[in-house]
Amino acid sequence: MPSRLLPEQFLTMLADLGLEELKTALEEGEPCTSVRLNTGKNVTDEDIPFKGSRIPWCNAGLYLDQRPRFTFDPALHQGCYYVQEASSMFHGHIVGKLFGNAGSPVRVLDSCAAPGGKTTGVIDSLPYGSLIVANEYVPSRAAVLRENLIKWSYPSCVVTRGDTAAFRRLKDTFDLIIADVPCSGEGMMRKDAEAISQWSTGLIRECAERQWEIVNNLWPSLKPGGIMIYSTCTFNRSEDEEMVERIISEFGAESVDIEVDPEWGIAGGIDTDASCYRFMPHRLRGEGLFVAILRKPGENRGERQQSKNKTKSAKATPQLTSAKSWLTDEASSEMEIYADDDRINAFPRLHADTLRKIKKELDVIHEGVLIGNVKGRDLIPSQSLALSPCLRKDAFPTVEIDGRTAISYLSGDAITLPDGTPRGFVLLTNRQRPLGFVKNIGNRSNNLYPAPWRIKSKIN
């Protein structure tokens, strides 16, 4: 691969920071490919069609020797794994250290969440039943975030679309806020040519201003004693250490330190007393990342989370009856099941009050499990239900299909079902894991896989 030409001002900045060794890694180094397995679906190394070596700070993460054509692997679309840059998996490690033994559910906001890598990683490190709200401002990116989180299939999840300013009105709501803020992208220069072409000192100033605005918006919604994980994928101090020091100075935040193995190659902060974690590609296998952990002053009482309002029984309809019959007994007992326009959703009762507050302030584009869409007298089961652990195993007849047929289905093709397959909705599986629904109408089947998610390219 030819050497990348880095801006002279950028190289001068690296020298001023004492990071001259980064130059060769950024100009000539190759980015690595890595994936993280979905532990919530009990996925193991044996369930994926490629092998890799373990990422030190993420037990579910794997470095791959080469980049497969992930698009044509059904397991990706089933949410069995997520293709994620290795350094970014560190967020899950932090959350596991700080909240893994919390004992009771916590409320989490991932404020700039698209496309969903950090959100899904954090989910797997949280106490059972914790709520995670994943927000994205840009509509097209919010749609991708929604898709990825539906595939990850965590029931206590809300996806919102909106400006972080809306969270100011959700005062003292979250135990943990992840602020992986938009940045100048210096850490992505090995992967993204645009990160090089767009770089300027002016961009750094613009990003720092926006980052401070985002932190200002988010801070009121963090509970006293709560944790903010601040991160960027850049190297300069203006967006990194200086931003952390400003949060400490103006908000009285406390820098939080967690244990890391020196052999991992993670560096500390530059010219700061705050605990910071710098991932740099000349020291480890991963791209550029900066992370700091900050605690809000005050005491987090850790009150028991519960819905204060009694659940109102929804008016019985054939669609609601069908919806309830499709869920496991545990899901039916722990979740509210309700109609919302032409959709029927299930959402954990424990967090229902918080969801109602969020809906007053932001555009919620996904909540819990979308069971199905009402069409006339019918309820059409959704892809969210197909992939959810809340789906009762015997709710629908199932048909196992091979990998090539699975790719045809994911491309939107009609699938020929075996003779004797019952009419109506049928759940297709691949490698004994749910893939999605079809409707068998006798002489053919209607493909119900969501049109925006379908594979557009050809396998050959």
C-alpha cells in the first residue's frame, strides 16, 4: 500500500506532543479487522465462519487475519457479531469494571451512538435489565443505528433521534452517559482518506466547540455520582485532555481511574493529572482513540428503579392477543404490551416511566421489541420479533435453510418452502438461529425481510 501523505501542520503537532513515532504507523501501517461476538445471544467462536485471536481488553473481541465479505455471512444479519474497530471495544471493558457488579439495573445514555458499535458493546457489560438509550442526530445514521440495535436484540433499548439539547430536560436521569463526540478524526487516518484531506487546525477548533456544547447539554441529565465516559478518535490535546480538564474545572467532575494491563500498550494522558487512556496504532493493534472517565459530584443513591404508575390494561383486540401469544412467559410478565398507531410493541415495565419521559422530549424511532405491524385484521410479525430472545420458540412453524438460500432471502428473493409447510407466517432459521419471516400462501411465499435492510450487491 502506498504511503499516505499527512499534512505538515499535523506532523508538527505530533512532534510537539512527543508522538513522532505515530508518523510511520499512520503513513504506512495497515488497519486491522476485528469483530465482537454477541454474548447476549450466547455466540461463541464456534458459531462464526472465521477464526481470530483474542483482543486483550475485550473477551468477546477477535482480531481477524483478513477481512471476509461480511455482507454475505448470514450470522452478521442475525446479530451474532458486530464488525467493530478493536480500540473502540474498550468502552465495554470500562462499563464492566464500573457497573458489572452493580447488582441492580442502571440507566445508560449513548448520546452520539451511530452506527451502534459502542452501544452494543456496552449492552453486553451491563447488569441484567439495565436500560440503554441510544441517540443520533442525523436521520440517515439514526436509521442505521436502529437496524444494528434491532439485530443485537436487547429488549431494554430505546433508539432516539434528536439534538443532545433535548436531554437537558431529562434532569438526573442516567447513571452512565457515553459521550463519544464528533471529532477531527485524526485517529482514523489509516482507515479513511477523508480524515486526512479534511484535517485542519480550524476543524480542531470547530470540533472542540461542538464537543463542549454536547457535554454541556448532557451533564444535567447525569445523576449526581453518575459516570460520563468521554471519548474521541483523535490525538490533539484540544479535543482530548484540555476538554477533560475543562469538565473537571467547570463542573467539579472527578477523574476516575480503572486498572489496565501495561502489556496492552495503552498510553496515559499528555501533560495532565487526569486519568486518560490513549490508544495509538504504533503501540497496539487498533486505531486512534482517547478515553476519559468522569464522575459527577454528589451521591448516586442507586434507588430501586420501578414504574410508579400502574399499567393500564390495553383494550383486548385480536392483534394484541396474537402479540402476547408470540412472547415467552417471562417476557409477557415483565413487559408492557401495547398498540402505538399501527405497531404493537413490548417494553420492559421496569423502565416504562422513563420511556414516557423520553418520548416527551425526543423522537423515539424504536423501543423494546416491535412485535408486529397491524394490517387490516392481521398482525404482521416484525424482524425485531424474529431476532428477539422474547420470541417464544414454538410461536411459529420454522424452516431451516442453508447459507446460500439465506443470502437469497436477505436479498429479498422469494423462498421455496418444503412441501407440507403450514400456511401463514413461517420463521426461517439458518444454523438453528432465527433469520426472519416469510408468509406461506401455498404456491409461493412472501418475503417479509425489511426492504431497507436487504443486500443490494451480488455474491458472485
